[in-house]
Amino acid sequence: MQLFNTIAETQYYLKTQQKAGKTIGFVPTMGALHSGHISLIESSKKENDLTVCSIFVNPTQFNNPEDLKKYPRTLEKDCEMLEAAQCDVVFAPSAEEMYAVLPKLKFDFGTLETVMEGKFRPGHFNGVGIVVSKLFHMVKPDKAYFGLKDLQQVAVIRQMVSDLSFDLEIIPCPTLREADGLAMSSRNTRLSVEARALAPHIHKLLVLAKEKLQSGESSVKTQAFAAEYFKNYPEFELEYLEIADFDSLETITQANTPGKTAICIAAFLGGVRLIDNIVF
Ligand code: PAF
């Protein structure tokens, strides 16, 4: 496995590989890898000659400086996991390398970013758009793999790829869960033992909300049910539970409309912000 810290080394190596006819699969990450990330690497390995993983905790997508400071950084362990998964290239640049000049460009993803994560984390998707487009230009992948736990991120990146005619395919991959239902996330490592024991309630609630919507309950009543549910678990601070169209992310009032429905949730638990969703 090759580990590069500079853009120049990465591009030099990848250009040589591409000239030799190799296809490139790309998994962008912020590190603190878990089995969910490794499943993206595995999907990429099945479909491409070469798999590249980037590890970069992108400061421009954090609207909360404390969250950026506390984000787990475990490069050595990440590289061991990637080596074991037979990833071919790791690109782990410093912030100075990625942002030698701070970008002035600003993305506007319209309604895709005025709801849910975009509403509660102003500027977040601009930072994601900037870093992902820079990475796409650096790596020039044929396919890029993203986990559906960040459903809104996948929608935003798809829009960006379509609007800016990036010559690559976005492959959304299913969320991996722990045995008790908790969605795998780098942030889970920050949960205390007590908080970790409670965390599966997020997924449990999503399953119950799905059942309610499927049995004809309205979105408003389902949201009220969610607020009520967390009254039994005051350790949680519910930020939002939204019922939205899977593609447009527009709010839907009843889940019997055509197309896929997504129930998306964000909640704080012991100071850690967790997100999850269920699609049906
Ligand atoms: O999903 C993430 O880990 C990040 O948002 C991404 C796509 C690597 C951009 O920094």
C-alpha cells in the first residue's frame, strides 16, 4: 500500500497508473475508520483496478470548532485497517497541503442544503462540496463510494457531480450497523459507556417511525411520537426528525406518495452529535 501526503506525489503515481489503463475507485474519508468505511473499500476493490482512500479531517465543513477539535484522529490505526483491506493508495494530506490558498468559491445547493444537516450546520455542505471537488480533481476517480448514513451528503454530491459534469460515477453504499442497530460512525468512539448503551434508541425509533408511517400515520404525528419517545430518555437532545423524499429531500406529509421515503434524524447524546436514517 502506498501512503502519500502530498498532492504532487499522489497525482504523479495515479497518472502513471491511469496511463497504464487502470481504473480508479475512490473512498474519501475523514479517518477514524470503522467497518463501514472498510465495506466501501471492499466495494471499490470489486469494481476497480486500484482503490484510493483519502484521510483528511476537513476543517471547512465544521461549523463548530469544538467538534473539529474533538474529531478522532487515528492515522496509524487507519492505515493498518486499510493495509489489511488491501487498499492500494492512501492520500493523507495536511490542512496546509489541501488549502495552500483558501477557496473563495461558494456552493449553493438550493433546497438540498436548507433542510436537516444544512439547516443545523450552516456552511457544512459548502465545505463538503469544496473538499470533495478538490479531491475529485486530484484523484480523478472513475467511481467514488459514499455511505448512505450521510444521505443528504450523497444527494448534495450527486447534484454537484451532475451540475459540474464531473466525469465519474457516484456509488451510494448501505449503512453498516452494530449488532444492536447503532449506525457505525467515527463519532461513536466518543460516546461514554452509558451513552453507548443508550445510542441504539436512535435506530429503534427510526424503525418505529417507519412502521407508523407505513400504517398511514401522518408525518406530523410521527414527529410528535418521536418527541414523546425521547421524553423517556432525557439523555438525548433531539435536533430534528424529518420525513422527506429520498431524492429531493423535500418534506413529505404522508409516506404513501410515490417514490422512496427517508426518515432522517439528528440527536445529541452526551455531547456527541449522531445522525441516522431509514429509507423505505
Ligand atoms: O463523509 C465524510 O467523511 C466527509 O464528509 C467527506 C466526504 C470525506 C468530505 O470531507
